Amino acid sequence: MALKCLKIRPRRKPREDKRATLNSNRGQHVQGFRSSHTLPCRPQRHRAPVLVDTPKVTIPFTARFRSGTGNVVSADRARIDAIKSKNYGVAPATHKRTSYSIAATNDAIAYTTPVGVGVPATNYTLLIDIGNAITSIGADKPYVKTNTSVDTGETVEVTSGLGSCFGTAYYDTLTLSPELVVKKQFICVSSSYSGFPSGIDGALGLGPTILSEGTVTGVSEVAAVTDNLYSQGTISTDAVGVFYAPTTNTSTTNGELTFGGPDATKYTGTLTYFPITTTYPASYYWGIDQSVTYNGATVLASTAGIFDTGTTLVYLASDAYNEYVSATGAKLDDTTGLLTITSAQYAALAPLNFVVSGTTYTLTANAQIWPRSLNTYIGGTSSTIYLIVNNLGTPSGEGLDFINGYTFLERFYSFFDTTNSRIGVATTSYTTATTN
């Protein structure tokens, strides 16, 4: 789960109206925090710095589950509430996204990666999220200042579904790998955190910069890590590929992020591209339009929703969820918050199809269930069959009617292309695997 809202409280300047600031500064961009009257013109994303084309950079991540991390559905629900209740300010006509590469570990509720901060670097374990633009540290390990640390003197308050922090805005150097170093990155350094699991130091914001729009007093946006990597010439293409293998134990390196282009060795068949949805608010995220069918019957008509690495399960609008429950005969387990089915129902479980612009991506019966070897890590019993489809909690027609979380992404390769405002999806060798 990742930090969702950011408020910077100027100590020396009166608060400005966010909507007025957004309108007057539309098309402007800041690398970090500046007062609105000093905003430079936003560099156009497609006017890339002149550089020699850099090779794709790939970094693995590890799935790590901890016993007692709590109810997965409750954690997801807090994230969903944060996503759907976020104040987006004025919806712009266009938006931008960027990407890059990092190592990650699954902590039963989110993947994490070690990130070096400062020079020399101190390593912090940060949550990874393509649906969040703000990087924050200090929840567990204290921030260590170095010669690259710049205190802006501004106060930052951040809230999320997972936890909250209150701290100071800094610029510093972040090291994701030897090839991935971003200078003068805006970060929130915590003086007070709550809600984060032990051992997690904060969040690495890799999401669309637009998600910071309207949340920072006096500025139009705060540049995310990937924006600065691109503008500094570290990456030559604004795109990131995400590959997961289904997780079946608590400490396996089972995925990778590839920046600069797709990794053709990780998918099978054709990588098919789809435009970012124009439906608000899904358009602010990595959103697409899709329909969902089960056993040949439509449970969710074509509508907008999002891909999200920070959400564990697959969530459908409540009316579609109810159709799925009725069709499968599943029952809700109060302990885990997950649907359960019997062995006989599992044997009869039909394909769940996600249809995007005429292309169908199928979750097989095995792909629709939680890994049985990990049942106890979500508070379940080893002999129970749990489903990974859950209730979004709101009816369809609200502009964000599904979330394809990492249990969906484990079965398909996904490619998030900022330059062309599109998402690519392809099958992998794990699409029809029976690992669960």
C-alpha cells in the first residue's frame, strides 16, 4: 500500500487556492517544491535530452510474506478508499507518466525494494507503487543526512491506506541500482509515522506525476522519481515493463521491473497495446477500458478501471462481484474477507475473461484462487480454497470500476508506456500455470 495524499504547508507564504494554481500553472512542472511564482516551464516529455540510447535496465524483486501481517482485504480496502477519495483538483486534458527499474520484495501487502538515499548512500526498504508519485522515508530507519541532502524548510503531511507520516521536504540523491541514480529528488522525511509494518521505511513513488497535482500548496506538481530519471537522461524511453511469477512461498525472487522497453524474454505471443482510458478518475492512473465475462456471461460491461501493483487482489464493482459470487457459488469468509469455494466448485470453476478492445485475457480456475501454500499468511486455513476476486465496494459507472491487482499481473506481462499513453499486455509462461 502506498502514500496517497501530500500536503505541503508553507511557513512563510499564505495558502493559495489549489484549483486557481492548477489552472494558472497548467503545463508547468517542478522537480521538487517551489513557490508558485518561481515555477519554471515544464520541459516537454517528448523533447528528450540528447543522449546515446541506453540499454534496458532490469532489476529483480522478491516476494516475501510475513505471518501476521493482517487481513489482505482490509489493507486493499484502505488503499481503494484512498484512491477513490483522493482530491484530484482540476482534471487536465492530458497527462504524463514515466518509468524505471528497481528490486522488490513482497511483504504480504506490497512489494518492497532497497533504495539508497544520499551520498554515501544509506539503504532503506521502501514500498513500490506505480499508483503513487511521492517518495517518503523514515518510518523505521532514521534519515541520514549527507552532503547531497537539501532541507527545503517546508512541512509535509502524507496520508495513505497503509499509514501516515508527518515530516520535512528534502531534495536528495536516490540510488535504485548502479545504473539508476536520480539527483535532487523530492522526498518526504518523516518525523512522525504510523501504520507501517516494522522493517518498512516508507514508499517509493513511481506513479504518474499527475497524482501529486492539486495536493501540494503553491505548486502544480511534484516530480516523481521516474520523471527526474527521464529528464536527467538516465532513461531514453518513458516506459517500464512489469513481470511477476505466481508467488508460492514466502521468500522467492519472482519478478522484475524493466525500464526503457519491454523484456521480450518474459512474455509469449504478442504484446498488445491499449490506450489509456479517458474516463475520470481512472485516467489519472494506469487505466484502461475493459469488460469481464465469466463462463460466457458478461458480469461487467465495458468500463474504466486501473492496473495497480499496490493492490493485492482483483476487485470488481459490487454489481459485477455479486454476479461472480452467484455464478461460482462462493461464500464469504469473515476471517480473511475472501470468497471461498469447495473442492467440487473449484473443479467446476469456469474461466474469468478480461476483454480489452476485443482481446481476451483469461484467468484460469487456478489463477482465480489464492496460493494454497500461503493460506496461513493471510489468516486462513491450509485446507480452504480462497478466491482472489473481491468486492470494490461501489457500483459500476463511477469511473473506476475494477482494479487488476498483482494477482492478475502475476499471470500477464504488463508494459506501461508513458511516451505513447498506452498499456501493453501479453501472456507469459505462467498464464495457464497450476502453481496455486
